[in-house]
Amino acid sequence: HERKYKLSGGGGLTLIVMPDGAKYWRLRYRYGGKQKEISLGRPYPALTLKAAEASAQRMREMLAEGIDPAEQRFQAKLELKAKMQNLFRGTAEAWFEFRSQAWATATQKQVRDYLDKDLLPVLGKRPLSAITTRELAAFTRKIEDRGAPDVAKKARQWLASIFSYARANGWVEHDPVSDLKALILPNRETSHFAHLTLAELPELLRKLDAFEASTLVKGAAWLSLWTANRPGVTRTLRWDELDLDDALWTIAKGRPGMKRGYAHLTPLPHQAVTMLRELQPISGFFDYVFIGRNDPSKPLSDGAVNMLLKRLGYRGKQTAHGFRHLISTALNEFGYDPDHVERQLAHGDPDKIRATYNKAAYLVQRRKMMQDWADYLDRLRTGAKILPFKAKA
């Protein structure tokens, strides 16, 4: 048959046969003086004739009590939707669907990943009205403790936005996020800036060299030290961002991990180029340079480098983000132009940055500065005689 047709089962029960051979049960009935029809669920033969007749009989009994089966099903769906919206998962999904319309694709992916990875597994089945401030404080503290303070900060921002959206829709009255800061110790907010002094750095470098750990995690740590890029940018480095022949890493505008919406050029010292070439046989077939341990289609986990530093004995003393502060302090002390240092750190006003890019982003000066820095690190870790180097005018 090229057209669908119907087979009657009696008492309004009908089997609809589609042109592709699929068969669906329907019950035809009258309610309120109108002819109506309702699906009985699964197609035949998953729903047998006997089961379909039993389902149809239950609906006839509802009709005898003055209940419209189709209307009751519709109300049940509304109640389920309302129940889902009263759970964190339903609210978070509705919030994401609404807010993501205005986000860049990269932001959508970032938020979606952290919803699925962090927020929903822990909070998804919790009723909105039952979630407490203490619960959220403990939740974000666990994220911090795994070495991902930036993710914890973003999680607090997303939670605030989700509960604000829920309150605006009348799904919840209280806001457990508003008092969350009262349960966060100030030093926890800034602990990810922890860094050593230059005098303490040689021991860390030697420990990092000698420690038995993942080549990729150690590589991410070294690249952070050689470039001063943000940890979130470094761990999500993609091979297509690199020009190893030109020793240049180009970070596109809107790239996840960048604090501001502009592109950034990162010169690579020869030590970094050598290491990256050595990593090509390991991860060169994938998108990311520092691939995830369990899923090579994803980048290294956000707490991997900080966990390595903790295993080296530097918990609370040195973090991946703290490398940026250490490098900034050192380069300024060594007399490099503060504008060059700030540009290397991707700091500053976006409008001023655009003007800077007309001058090639101080790339020539920054190449020399970061090569000097990488050579200095080599001398520190090998124990060579250290001569304080100064930037040449």
C-alpha cells in the first residue's frame, strides 16, 4: 500500500498501518459531542492486540466516569514538566536553552560540558526548593579541591543565573546562591594565585623534571611556564593553533579560556617547539595537544596540572595559574617593558589591545623576552651558574 489505511479492532480500537509498514494503535471515541482519537502508546507488535484492548478498556472506563483520556494525558505531561522544572535538572536545561541563544558557540560548548560534568550529576535530581547555601558551598569547594578554582568560580556564576531564572519564572522563591560568598573563605578565592619566589623555583623545576608522571600533564606544566598563558587556554591547546615552523601559537578571538574577546599571539621559545614536536606522535592524530586520559577527543582535565603540583609537594604554594604571577613578577624585576609583559599575559583593555595589534602585538620583543625566560629556566633546573639577566634597551 502506498497510502496509510486502518484496520478496525472493534469498540473504537483501530490499527493504523503506515506506507512503510509501521503499525500504530489508536482509540476513537466521542467526548463532549465531538469525535476524538488517542494513541495507545507503543506500535504493534510491541503493543500486542491483547494489551491494546486492555488499554482501550481502561480508557472506556475513564470515559464512563466523565474523564477525557486525551485531556488527562495532556495534564499528566504538564505535571511532569512542572515536576521537572521543580528539579534542578529541568530548570538548568530550561535556563541553558534560553540563555544559550545569545552565546557564542564556544561558550555554549563550555557551559554544556560543565553542566554535564559537574552540576547535573550532583544537583540534577535535587528539588530546587531543597537546595541550600551550605550544600552549594560544599559542592563548589569540591571543585576547588580538585585544582579547578576557575571552574568553581564559573559554577557559582552559573548557579546564580540559574536560580535567578527560576525565581523570575516563579518556580522557586528562595535563592541559596545569594549568601554563598559568606561561606567562602577569602583565601580560597585567591589561593589559585599562589606562587613561589624565584629562589624557590629551581627546586620545583628539578622535581618536575625527575617526577614520574604523565608526559602530557608535565608538558602542559612546562608550556604554562614557557608561555605564561592561562591554564585553561594551555590545557585546551589545539594542534591547528600551532605553527611550529614559525614558533607561533595563535589563539583565535572567542576561544574558550580567554578572559576577553580578542585574539592572542604567543611566541614559542625553542624549548617549547621541541617538546611539542615530541608530543606529535602521542596526540598529533587528535584535535587537542594535551588529550584527556580517558577520552582523547577531549582535552586534559582542568585540575591535572594542579594535582601534579600537589603531588610534588606544592599544595597551597604553587598553582598552574600562579605561574603567570611568578613570570610577571620575574620579567618586571628583570627590567622588561611592562607593556610587553602585559601583552604576553593577554592583559589589558580590548580597545587598546586592538591598537597594539597594529604594531604586531610587540611580537619581536616578546619573542626575545620569552626565549630569555626559557633559557633562564634551563639554567635554573640544570644548576648552571645563574647570572641575573636584564632586558636590553
